[in-house]
Amino acid sequence: MEARPAVDDAALGREAMAVLDANWTGTATVPAPGLYPHQWSWDSAFVSIGLARHRPDRAQAELAALLSGQWATGMVPHIVFRTPEAYFPGPAVWCSHDHPAAPASVLTSGLTTPPLHALAVWWLWRHTGDAAVVRRLYPALAAQHAYLATARDLGGSGLAAIVHPWESGMDDSPAWDAALAALPEIGYGHRGPRLAERRLDSDQDRYVWLALRYRDAGYRAGYLRDEHPFAVEDPLFNGVWLASCEALAELAPVAGADAAPHAEQAARIRSALVERLWDGCFYPRDLRSGRLVRVCTVGAFGPMLDPGLPAAQLRGLLEVLESARFMGATGYPVPSCEIRAAQFDRTRYWRGPSWVNTNWLLRRAAAVHSLDHLGRQLSAGTLRLVRQAGFRECFDPFDGSGRGCRDFSWSAALTLDLLA
Ligand code: 2M8
């Protein structure tokens, strides 16, 4: 494993800020130079969380820039294209410029991502007390949530469905294997520049095929409900949404709006999570097969972000998290897939490695449940990863070595937060 000279907290913080400065385009922060040269949606939410205490001006600009890509439907796209740099699938695949609901001023993708943004605005407000930010961004956040509650409640249960693995934020997670395998064989040969460890070519073809089908159907909600072959209720996506609904309920009065609809939405998500996705652990539900996808990934812990999570589920999740299936067996927190699963692979992105963003979400969950020991373990383990291997995209959960790209924005931003 690569050796880095020992750095104290102040030096680590300066290094993190230097990465964020280098990745700042003047309008937004790209996740990493080269591999991800545009603005990614939940990456920006994490960046703004990390900057909230240090550069609140930039944290606000980051979120405002992202929300300038919001569609008239309320959908917040997973990519806002910021530079002429090549990325596949780029603007020519999504064709947002041809869609009447897409913004005219900026090119975007047509998919969304875990809706962390209201929580990020709440975080900024909590650390700055700046009500003007809340008033400025609240309408876009409320529209985003309304979109999820209508166009994405494909199961009619109160949960939002993702319609593409990219919408989960955990694109090559084993949670999507069965749904992808059920798609027809596709031999596009669409190849973007990708690291070999990232994903299989056959998966990349299916990802592109799914995106094109949705695009060719005009990004219509009716098509998603009736025809689209990939529709999954995911515990991480919905756990994040629930936390954001709770954040919006607190922000609404600051913006002169009613808190009640957001609190009601949170309650709906809470009961649907337990009724539909719980079976000793939270599993995604594949709406096309009607079945739970019984592989336990780090996404299972998303509902822990909810302070109102019932005690039985909280106890059950803690048991799984601290067991040899997750934190009990690895040297570093928290593998993205349980290590006893046949699909676990310590070298491949969301199939095993540890990620700073999911560690941060779990640390936030520990804070909302006053689990101080767990919170300290998650902070210390995550800081050990970046101290040893740098601000890498992800890390081997056993030996802590870095994987994926370097100078990765959310690893740097959330380090700033963990150091605070
Ligand atoms: C990864 O996803 C992109 C597609 O959006 C990719 O694989 O090219 C994921 O880790 C996702 O969570 C993240 O937002 C994105 C940019 O960091 O990279």
C-alpha cells in the first residue's frame, strides 16, 4: 500500500481545501479532474456539507449552480454539464436541449440521484443561520420533493423508485445485478473511457440502453410507470429522501411555508420503508419482479438517517452493521457490500470498497440516534483512510489502500467536516 508522510489535522484540512480549490471551476466543483469533469448532483451536496463551516459562500454557490439545472418537472439531474470536456454519456446522449422541461441555459442528464440537497441546505443553515439561503433555495427543493412523490412513486406506496442504477449513486452495486440480468442481451459496443475495475462492458451497454429507452420515451412519467424495465425502491435513496423531508419540514417556516406536508411525507416514507423493504435488514424491492433483492449492501443503513426509525429496525441494523458481515470483520469502515455475499469484491467500486460519503452518512445516522461510540469509530476509521491513502474515490476495506481516482471532491469535503 502507498505510504504517505504523517500529517496532523491542520495539514490534512489544508490538503482537503486545496483539492476542493483545484476542483472548483468558478461555478461548481467537479468530483475529480479527468474522470468526472462536470457537476454531479449528490457529489455537490456532499461538497457543500463539507464547505458549510469553512466557505459558506461557496457551499451556497455550489447548490445554487446545481439547482440551475433543475427541470420544470422538479427533477434535479444527476449531471449538469459544466465544461467542454468529454465524458460518456455526455449531452449528446441525454438530449436535454430537445426537451421542453429541461433548462434552456445549461445541458444536463435526464436521470436523478439520491435527494440529499434539502439536508445539505439544512446543514448550511444550521452552521450559518443564514435564512436568505433557505428562502432562495426552498422553492427548488420543494419542487424536487413533489416530483419524487408523484412521478417516482411507481409502486404507489409512498416510496420513490429509481429507474436506473446511476440514480442510486451506487451504480455497480450487486443490488442491481438481477434486474440488469433480466434485460435483453445488448451488444452496442458503446464504450466510454472507463477504468477496467469499474464495471463489465455488458453492464455498461445495459446502462446506456436503459438511459436511451427513457430518453426516447420523452422522459415521461407514464412511460416509467407502465413500461420502463428497471424500477426499484431502494433503501438508501429513500432513507436520504426521508432525512431531506425532515430537513425541509424545519426549513419550510424559515422560508414562510408550511412544514406539515414535508412531515407527512416523511411519515409516509417511514412506514413504507418498514412495510415494504424490511426483512431483518432493509433490501431494495424490484418493482418489476415484485421481489426483495436479498443482498445486504451499505444502502441498507440509509433509513438509519431517520430519528424516528422504529427501535426494532434500529436494533436490527446495528447488529448487522457491527457484525462480521460489515464493520466487525474489516479493518476500516464500512464495506459497500456485506463481505459474506458471493458478490462481494474488495476491488470493485460499489461491490465492496469503503466510501467516505457512506461513512459520513452513517456517522450522521449515529449522531441522530446519539450513538456516540459508533460515531467516533466511523470518524476515526474514515480519517485513518484518507490520512494513509489520500483523498481517493474509495478504499479497500481490509487494508485501507486507495482505489479509483485521486483528489476526489467528496472525500476531501467530508474530511473537512469530520475534522471540525
Ligand atoms: C459514480 O457514478 C458515475 C455515473 O453517474 C459513473 O460511474 O461514471 C458513482 O460513484 C456516483 O455515486 C457518483 O455521483 C459519480 C461521480 O462521483 O460517480
